[in-house]
Amino acid sequence: MTEVKIKDHRRTIIRSLAVWLLIIVAEIIHGIVRAIALVPMIGEFRSNQIGVFTGSSIILAIANFTIRWIGAKRRNELLLVGLIWLVLTVAFEVLFGRLVVGLSWERIGSDYNVLNGGLMPLGLLFLFFSPTVASKLREKR
């Protein structure tokens, strides 16, 4: 790999991290709004289910606006960006939920249990592919 390609690769990873921070801030705000507006009306579980879909829309919008700036163009680069976002998000969700909010392991796991209605795996799958989807949407313009 040439020095230029290594620098481009590093830049892509650093920019991916910056955009992930933006995604997390947006998702925290999204979660606060859901807790205030939806949870009292429909409960936490249903609010979380709805949040997977509204959160996915937010993530796709952010990916769509930032994918060119990130610099990932090839499929493997786009999937790497998605993988970075996925790993960081799972780590953040688990650590924040456990250490800051004080959630039990059972409670954290319930969001990931599709058999019991937890839709977080679908949201994470969408997160993983959102750079690729955003890139394809950008190509069609």
C-alpha cells in the first residue's frame, strides 16, 4: 500500500469516527425526546421499537450528508465505515447503559432479543449498511 493510500485510509477512519460522534449525539437527543414525548403515552418498550425506525432515518440522513466528506467510495471502504459505527455503537450502548444509567444485563439484552420484540439488531444492521445505502443514493443524484 502506498503512503498516499495509507493517509487516505487513515483520513477515512478518522472522519468515520467524527461522524459516529455526530450520530451518537443525534441519537442521545432522539432518545431524550422519545423519553419525554412517547414513553408516557405508549411505554418504554414500544417507544424503543418506534425509536429503531426513527433512529434509522436519522442515521441515514447523517450518512447521506456526510458520506462524501468521509471519503469512502469502494464497497469495502463503505462496509468498514459501517463496521466502525456498529462496533462503537454497541460498545457505547452497553457501557453507557450499564455504567451511567445502571441498567441490568437483562435489561440491556432485552433490546437485542428479537424473539421478544427487541428490534435493536435490525437498527444495528441498518447502521452497518447505511454508508453503503447513502453512497448509492448519492450516486443516483
